[in-house]
Amino acid sequence: MVSQIATTTDLPLPKFSVGKVRDTYDLGDRLLMVATDRISAFDSILPNGIPDKGRVLTQLSAFWFQRLSDLIANHLISVDIADLPDAVRADTEQCDLLAGRFMIVKMAKRYDFECVVRGYLAGSGWVDYQRTGAVCGVALPAGLRQGDRLPEPIFTPATKAEQGHDINISLDEMKRAVGEDIGQTIADASIAIYKTAAAYALDRGIIIADTKMEFGQLDGELILIDELLTPDSSRYWPVADYRPGGSPPSFDKQFVRDWLEGSGWNKQPPAPALPADVVAGAARRYREAYEWLTGAPLPA
């Protein structure tokens, strides 16, 4: 397979939004979401991309949407080149670059919250626990170590920030914004999705330590939107390397964050370019996450 890098797109379609990773186009009653190979860390988009990263995010999301469709409906319509608008399909070179990295999705009304489920004590949750003995207001037993599995997965939502950091909030705060019933439904669905996915991944040698997902409403129905259970939205640890009391090596972009932490960068834009070995290492980890979870190589 020849790796490609796509850090930007310029399709003959009206833009709907441009995020840190995805370029989204307006198809009227639908959206065309294109996952580029851009990578962000510490609120900055890095100057060089990760080969095939967008393809991994798209195809792993599609895998999970299909696998979890019995639990909850989602926004995915198609990942088939034949379903792209004529104006896009007319450009063969552009189609080759888009292959495997786009989703045509339903346009839903988004709930502006990151719906985070934590099964293990890591990241900002570990920092919060050290300070308060709780994570986002959810009390936890005393004496837990970094990386410990929690007695039960917990739901810890965050406000969704287009720029800068998401802000952790309590479930009660989210309920005040969206309503008691829908807030609880989102929390319950998030936990159910995490538990089902985590059990599946564990059988394939991966611990999903935590993940974040997004929901929207379409025709009065709650549906999953955006990406799902990818290395960008989840913390993946190899089971073989898991040792409570620290942060295990991971399949996600923590590898890139670790290099940035040791680079001397002050975390203010512009971010430094990644060296070739870090790019290659990150690309390998993204592909391995896909291969371990699906049991198949990333399609060419």
C-alpha cells in the first residue's frame, strides 16, 4: 500500500466547516465529511501530517458505526465513491485522494458537548482525582493509582470548544442545558456504547481507557454523529503493556504529544514540525489500531 498525505482539501462544493482534522462540505440535506491527515496537539495544528491518518479515522469510525448500530442509530449514509457528487467524481485525482477518508452523513442538530466515558484513571481525570478525589465531580474510591481500572465506567461530559480546551462539566450541568431526560439518555447511551466497544477491543488485545463521542438529534431521534472510537477520540492501550501505576504506551496520538513535551516547545503557536521517525511511528500506531480492532489491514 502506498501511503498518501492529505492535509487539506479543495472540493468544488460549499464548505460547511473546517476543523482541526476534518473538512466538511454542505450537500444540502447531507454533509460530506473528509478526514485529512492533519494532526493537532496542545491546541495547535502541526505543520506536517501523518500518512493515512484520515483513512484510519474514517474507516475505523465506519467499522464502529456498523458494529454498534443495534445499540443506537448513527449519521453514516455512505463511504462509497459512487455516492459522491458528480462534480467531485469528475476529478479522478481528487477521488483517489478521497478514497477511504470520507463519509457522507445525515445532517443532524448537534448537542454541543463532548460525551466522555472513562473506564480507567488517566489524562485529565488522573489530574482531577489527585486534586479532589473525584473526576468531574464523580467521587471515586481513595487510593487509586494512575492507570487503574475504575470500579465502573463514568460519564464526564465537557463543553465542546472550537478553539482551545474543552471544559469538563458535571452531568447535572449538561442536563440543565439539554434537559433532564435527554441528558440522562445521552449519558446512558454513552456508557452502553463504551462497555460494548471496550469488551470487544479487550478480546483483541486493546484496552479502551476512555473515549469521547458526540450526539445529535434528527427527526426527534437521538443519533451518534462525528467520529467514533478512533485513536483521535480514544485512549488505546495494548493489553500486554498495561501496568497500573503509570501511563502505558498507546496507539493514539499520545506518542506525538510525548515527543512535543520533550522537544522544548513552549506550546504556543506555531508548533514545530515532527521529525521523520516520529511521523513514521505515529502512522504505524494508527494503522495498528485499525488492524488489531478489525482483524484486517487498512484497505489500499
